[in-house]
Amino acid sequence: MKRIIALLLVVMLVCGALAACGGDKKDSGKDAKDFKAGFIFLHDENSTYDLNFIEAAKKACDNLGVECIIKTNIAESNDCKEAALDLVDQGCGFVFADSFGHEDFMIEAAKECKDVQFAHATGTKAHTEGLDNYHNAFASIYEGRYLAGVAAGMKLNEMIEAGKIKAEEAKIGYVGAFTYAEVISGYTSFFLGARSICPTATMEVQFTGSWYDETAEKEAATTLINNKCVLISQHADSMGAPTACEDAGVPNVSYNGSTISVGPKTYIISSKIDWTPYLEYAIKATMDGEKIDTDWTGTIATKSVALTDLNADVAAKGTQEKIDEIKKGLEDGSIHVFSTDAFTVGGKKLDSYKADVDTDKDFTPDTEVIADGYFHESEYRSAPYFDLRIDGIKLLNEKY
């Protein structure tokens, strides 16, 4: 009798574990009205980064007619795994997380819940983990940042022509979160876009050591303005830098969404990834029982790379026309953001470079990424791996 009771307990525990990880929901995704998609966000709507994801999640689910369950302010810790498992418990067949530091915890959840599809933005490990139910996604946002940089370059030229600054004073300030490849790729592509229009442009970068810290970001922008930077951009998620720009009357190019609400007299434009196309694709594939790309890269063509409306009251005349012109070049391949003719490292043009694509703990370079005259960003892995320190950009500090 004791053996029978023990056996029954084991069966109950196994069934409970399977249920918690979606083991009894294999057909739940066939009907949209019964399907649930869960989302894990590092911050909430106050973060421009997370707000961009939240809006995309709601739009994608609404377009597909599925239930959307959102968890905000989930730390890059085991809290992420617990949040993922809770979403599975609530019946989600697809679970998505938006921050780089969520990745290891999402992988743990995916290993435990093999009948649920997990996806993660900005991650680097899906193509080496080899899990059928874990996926990474990103987009060629370096192209969007390049176009935003074109708008910055147009503004710098306008300031030079108006006699507000000399050509050699066309110094850009950039507020960065961390000294990671994603941020390096972002500020470099922005700078190259600006310098393609204003050849005398230079840049200084100040890191905050946080993705979202309004005080630190405002202080960083103020430091750059005091260093005589005449235009500010950012890869950080609060209104800190745009507010500092509005206070000082310094033109600003933001990221992940318009900041015109706090900078009506200084905001020019913003680039962002529109996550709606990916989320619709991945959720629908899950519902239909189809394979999701292990490592997906959105592009301008998939409408994953976008610019917010140009603030014509601040932007230089002709900016929209120039952006449209350059965008066509990016789309048809006649322009490459990281063309090796556009930058030098240590005074030298590069014809070869190995990047850390298959990320390991030592960040060992493993993949040749320069060919055909340009650095092939986000082609061998969706998440950025451009980490070159090019001439013309000065880092005032570093944060890891």
C-alpha cells in the first residue's frame, strides 16, 4: 500500500510539473481567442526602451486577437525566471523578455518548459544553445541610427552656416548606458551618419552604468554640454538627457521614441526598433506550430527599423529629403553603414576583423566580419557585435 501511495505521489508531481510548463497545452494555440502571450519588461512605461516594447506587444496581440499578459519592473535576476514560469502557469504558450540581462534566466525557463516557446531581445546565445524553444531577435537598428545621424549632421551644418559654431566645433555628445557592443555599434553608426553630412564632426561619449537612471543621464548630458558638445544623442532610456538639452537649448536626437514632450524646442528625431513585426511573426508561428527562427534580424524592409516624425521646427531645412535619399541607398545596398572607407582605427583602414559572435565568457573573437569593403553587422548573429573604437570618437569613461 505504501508503494502504491508513493507511486501516486510521484505521478502527481510529474503531472503537476508538466502542467506548470505547458505540457497539457499542446493544442491551445490553434484558436487565437484561447492563446496567451506573456511579456517580461525590465522597467515600465516611464522607460522609453520598455515603452517601445510594451506598445509593440499590445499592438501585436491586438492584431492577432490573442490575450496579452505583461509583467513590468522585472530585474535581470532569478526574478525573470520566476516571472517566466508564472506566465507559463497562467497559460502563456509564448513568453518574451526584453533586456540583455534576462537571457540566462529565460534559457533556464526554456529548458524546464519545453512545450512553451521563449524569445528574447538583444540576446546572443540562442544560436549556440541549440534549444528548439528558445530564440533571439534584434534588428539592423544601426541603419536607423545612421539615418538619425544624418539628421544630426544636417543640423550641425546649419549651425556652421549660420555662424553659431565653427566647423571644427561640430562636436557631438553621446550619453551611453554601458560600454557594450550594442551601445558601441549604436553610437558609431550614429556618428558615421552625422559625419557623412558634416565631415568635421567629432564625438564624446559619457557612460552612466545604467540603462535607466534619469539623474545620471541628465548629469552625463550636462557634462557633455559643459565640454562644448553642441548636439546630444543617447542610448539610455529616460528623459534625463532630453531634459538637459531643453534646459540648455542644445539640439537633441533621442532613441526609442519621440521626446518632444520634454524637448519641443530642441528635439529633432528619434530612431527605434519596431518590435511589432517580430512579435506578430513569432506568436503566429507558435500558434500554428511552425518553427521560429533561432536568431531573427529585422530590417528596414520588414519595417522593424523606424524613425519617429521629424520635428520640423528644430530640424535643418531639407533634412527629411536627405533622410529619404540615404534610406533608399541603405535599402538597395549602395550604402553600407560600416563601410571601411568611412572610418579608421588608429589611423588605419581595416580590411579584416574578427568579432566575438559565438559569445563565450572570455569574449574570444571567432568570426571574420569584414568583407566586400564593409563590416557585416548583425548578419552572423542578430545582436550587435561591432565593438571597434574608431577615430573621431573619444570615450570620457567606461562602464561594464
